[in-house]
Amino acid sequence: MKIASLVVRARPECLDALGQTLLAIPGVELHGTNPALGRLIVTVEDGAGYSMADSLVAVSQSSQVLGVTLAYEYTDEGLAINEEYPAPLPVRAPTGCAAVAGGAQDKEA
């Protein structure tokens, strides 16, 4: 699974039309708008028959889009690691050095 969250900027008068355009792109969901600032919050998710990357490109190339900011990206690819790791090395006590109490400021000059 791959998912991304985007802030899409457009002219305020174009937000409704842009929202409908973006919803026609596979994997795109509209989560909020700010008409005063001309921004939409969308998520893009991959699915059967399309990739998140293709949908991201389609969002950024929509005619009413002035700019796109990637706010968050997640992928669960590579989380299942089937490698065997060696056991951690045992911690050994230091040899030849006595523990010193106090710091440099505690020593007499």
C-alpha cells in the first residue's frame, strides 16, 4: 500500500471544478478546501490497475492546478524483512580502567 497527502493550490474560483476533476483520477479523495487561500487537501492511494505515482502526476498536471505540495507519504513495501540477523554481541565490562567518581570540576587543581 502506498498513500500520499497533498496540498493542491488553485485559484479560489476554480476550486469546485478542480475538486470534480481530481475526484475522477483513480485513488484520489478530497478531504477539505480553503476557498480563501485557494487550497484543497487530497489523498492519493494506489490500487488495482493504477499506481499512486501515476495519480500524483495526473493531479499535478490538471489544468486548474497552480502548485502541489507533498505533505505526507507512506508505503508499507519492505516492512516484512525475511533476513536472519545474528545475535547481538554480549556487553563486556571494561578492563584495566577503574571507574572514576565525579567529574573534572571535582578534582583539585
